[in-house]
Amino acid sequence: MMLLLAGGCASAVAVGQSTALDSTDLVTMTDDMAAAIEASPAVRSAISAGGSLSVVVEPVVNQMTAEVLPAGPADAFTARVRTLLARHDPDRFTWVMNKEAFYRLRGQELEGFDVGPAPGAISPGYALTATFTSLAHESDQGRDDYYVCNYALTNLADRTVLWTKSYEVRKRAVKGFLD
């Protein structure tokens, strides 16, 4: 797989068996997104002005065509960004559990385990979102898929986008002689 970086977005053309997003895309994309958030002047300014950003990670929005991205694998694309930022900048970000995850955890029988305050008691200031879209083209020669994965860090108080960046990747699977 050849990886080209151009114009702030990543692009790749792969010739092989599958055009689906894979673990290489996961690592490349999330490394890029975490580094871009850390380097963002707007994010750094918000941290300087108000201290640690309290962030909730929203479930990935899947708007892809002809592609199934189950919730678990989809959430890996935001969970890894969160993990990288928590590891590299633990004092700059405070991670708030998603309300749905909190209620799911609270609904389990957990004897002797305090799940903490209710979601209404903690209000995140920012939301990290990811929206995945795709275009697919299939012919007798093969299949082309083009993915755009847009990440955004949004201020929940005034609904302004503090930071946003896209990862773009094109994948091609060429049909073989016996396919």
C-alpha cells in the first residue's frame, strides 16, 4: 500500500482483495487526528484560557454507502484518538463518559462498584465526533472505494467547531483473471 500525504489530508491507493477500511487505516488516521488536535492553535488557546478541556466522545456516524462498519469497530476510530491524547496530553483533556455508556454500565449488576455521579452532574464542554462517508464504484475490472472520515471537536456551549480535519483514502481492488 502506498500512502501519499497531500493538502493536510491523507490519501492512499491500494490494489488488492479488499477495499474496506482496515487496521492500517485505523493507525494512520488516528495518529494523524491526535497529532492535529494536539498541534491546533485553537485547541491550545482554549486550554490556555480555560484549562483542561472536558470532552465526551460521541459514537461514530456511519454515512458510508455499500459498506458496513459495525459499532464496535467504528468506535475504535474515536477510542484510539482518545487514548493517544490521554497518553500524550493527560493534563490537557478530561474525558467524560458518554451518557449512553454510563446508563448501560449502571444497568449491569455491579455489586460494590460505584459508577460515579449521574451524567447530569457532569457536563462536558466539548464533543469529539467522527463522521465516515464513502463513494463506491464497481465494474467488471474491479472496485474503487473513496472514504472521507471527518473528525470535529465542537464547543458544546456555543456549538462552534473548535477543530476539524478529514482523512481521505482511496482503495482499489482489481479483479484477477479467475475472479
